[in-house]
Amino acid sequence: MGIDVKGLADRLRDNINSVIVGKEKNIDLIITALIAGGHVLIEDTPGTGKTLLAKTLAASIDAEFSRVQFTPDLLPADITGLHMYDPKESEFKFIKGPAFTNILLADEINRATPRTQSALLECMAESQITIDGITKNLSEPFFVIATENPIEIAGTFRLPEALLDRFFMKIPMQPPFNHDELLMLDRFIEDNPYDDIKPVCTGEDIVNANMECRKIFVHKCVRQYIVDVVQKTRSSRKSILGASPRSTLALLSAAQVYAAITGAEFVTPDHVKKLAVPVLAHRIILENGKDSSADKESFIEEVLEMVSVPTEQW
């Protein structure tokens, strides 16, 4: 008997909701990426709860957690680790960096130089690190939650397309509504609820949930729908660079996990449509300098309107 994926997601969701207010959709997306084995880039202005959301998710899982505050002077070895000479033993010993963990919070990732950002490429793509010609595998699960501030320019470095494509999803936080912000004041007026967070699952539970979600049924017509959506991002005149084949696999995996955490036994076109924007939008380049997140999200919405949705008679 496999693990109850919906029950696992419900426990994580309830735990995170006890701290974070009004972000139910974002929480579901992050849980989906976590179980699918992907990585998440959270983008929005300062003070919207990006770091707190990442820390709360990490605290909800009984697994190793590391945090790196990215700065312009951060070096790749500060993330991956390095070999240091031990004069007593007369040999080099490897000192592990913070990337040797289960959940890595890369805070303000766009403040680091491209050289340092590239240190995450192998980690995120292959769950391994190669240092001085020696490859070391990372433990499972390995989940990167990166945050970035889109409005600052000074002291920041734009993430290259190769790194963006490694992120399973890109999720905006957005300011809370009036009633949510009032609830936030009520919740934090005396204590910080984050201090009371306890783990509700283990890292092994996440790995098992990933294996269970691969069994979720995806009809051939839904698979064709996923391919049609991705292909449309490439053939449109509005795009210079469409979504990659990696994004096709990501959209399929995300749809399977999302179906599982919502209690469905199979993937529907609606699941695909809900996930298309966070999975695909950050992977494309549009013409005429329309490079904002809002422009890309609108483009994916247009693509979804143009592609025929499969029905029972399809």
C-alpha cells in the first residue's frame, strides 16, 4: 500500500497555513513542486513573506535545512564546499557547503554574481556536486527554494535562462487582501506562530509521495494537450524562445502531483491549465522587450485560450 499523498499534503498545508495568511494557492504550488522533485523560485517585493514561507515549509519537514544569504561577494565554494589542507593529517579534507542538505533556502539569489549562481546548476539539475573532479551525490529529497526581488537593480544580477529553466516553478507572492492582512495582525500581535511549528512528515515521506504520484493516470489526449500547449509557446510569433522539452516533462509531473494532492485519481485538462503559468512562464522570452513576469504570464494565458482543450469526444 502506497503513501496517502493527499493526507501528506493536507498536513503540510495546515501547518504552513498556521503561520502564512492568505497564500493557499501558492502553498499548494510549492507542495506540488516539493513532491514532484522540482525547485521553486519565489519572486516579489520585500516584506511579502517569501522567506517566512520557505522557512515554514522547511520547519514542517523532519529533514536537514540550510539557508544561504546571497551577496555579490559570495563564492561558489561558499555553497558547494571545498577541499582544505589539514596540516595535522597532511592531507586535504573536504568541507561540505550548505548545498549538502535536503532543503536549501537561497535567499535573494539575484544578488550573487553569475559565477556563484552557476554553482547551483549541477545541484538542481542532477542532485550532485562535482568538486576538483570528484562527484558527490546529494541526499534525497533535495529541494531548492530561491527568492528574488524583482524591483531592485543596483547590486543584483539577472538570472540566466539556463538557471531559470532549472526551476520547476516561479511563483509570485503578491500583497495580501484587506481581511487577510487584518488576520495577519491578529495572529502575530502576541507571538510569532513560526516558533511553534513542528514537523508533520519526514524527507522519506516526500520521496515516497513522489514515487506514488508517478502512478497517477494521464490519458493520451491529456498528454497530447500538454505537448500542444508547450509547442504553441514555440510557434507563436510573440515568442523568441519557447518553453523547453524539460518544461514539458515538468508540466506532466506537476499535473500528476497536483491531481494527487487534491484527491483526484487522474489528471484533467483543468489541472494542466492551473499549472501552466507557474511552470512555463519563466522559461520563455518574448519579442519587443516584453520581458516582465506579467507579460509572460499573459502570454501563457493567451496560449491556453488558443489551444483546443480535449473532451470526451475529442
